[in-house]
Amino acid sequence: MGNLDSGELIRDLALNLVSIFLLVYVIYFRRHRRWDQVVGYVAFNISLFTVSAALGSSGPLNVGVGFGLFAVLSVVRLRSDESGQIEIGFTMVALVLGLMSGLPGMEFGIKVLFASLLVVAMFLVDMSAIGRRYRYSRVKVELDRIIHDESNLNEHLRTTFGKTVKSVSVRSVDMVRDTMTLDVVFHTES
């Protein structure tokens, strides 16, 4: 059974809290303004920090613990059906920060380096001037008719919304009600 060093735990918790604050408030929230996502990121992060610190302090970790933590990370995909790729990316980084910060045994300097790498990478990718040229909006659309031809569907959406259609994914088709539900990505002028 391992010992839980309270000084190391407090130091690691401080690193985790600073990292998650920078990630979700300074980087994510100021640009995307989704408080519901911030709450989820912090909850996942702190929960995974707590679990990994508790498991790491209870003795040597085996393969089963690794599979269990992998299952926790798989929750991202289950939770992310309505989330975009940006939110999935931030969720994954929030989870990794909590996991990495919570596991004992790694040198603190390495933890700081990895946490910095993750936060700086997300800052650069999310705030990039390059990405601003490729703005888009993702909309869930339910049509009151089924349009089978892709070019007719794109033209109908372009005419209805007055925006260039970048992609369309059919989520469901209801032949009884003669409706279809779509995920549509529109190009947004910057």
C-alpha cells in the first residue's frame, strides 16, 4: 500500500487547478461563451484528478486500472454526440490534465512541462488567425420533407438559410412522417 504525501497532493492539485482554469476560463470560455461546457470540463477534470490520485496512492497500478481509466476517457465520445470537435478536444485535454496531475510518482517538473504543453497547444490552435478564415456554423435541421438528391438538398438549404453549405450529414429519416433530420455545416463570413 502506498503512502499519500499530502504536500505532493496539494502541489499537484494546485498545478491541476491552475491548468484547468487557464484552459477552460482564459482560453475556452472567453472565446466560445459556453458556461455549460465549462462546468462539464471542470467536473470531469477534478473527478479524474481525484480518482487517479486515490488509485495511485493505494499501491502499484495494474493493467486493469489502465483499462478502467480508458473506459472513463471513452465517456467523452458518449457525452459528445451533440458537441462539436472543438468541445471534444477541450474535454479530452481537461481529462488528460486531471489524470496526469493526479497520478503520483511522476516528477513535478515533468508534470508542469506536460500541462504547459497541453494548455499552450490548445491556446495556439483555438486562437489561431489561420482558423478564423475557416469559420463555420453547425446547425441541426429538421425538414418537413425527404430530399433524396444531394445537390437538390444542398440547394434547398442554401436558399432557405442564405449561406454556403459546407457539408450535410443525415441523422435520421422518418418515412412515416416524411421528415429528415440533418447536421448542416455552413460557411460563415469572417
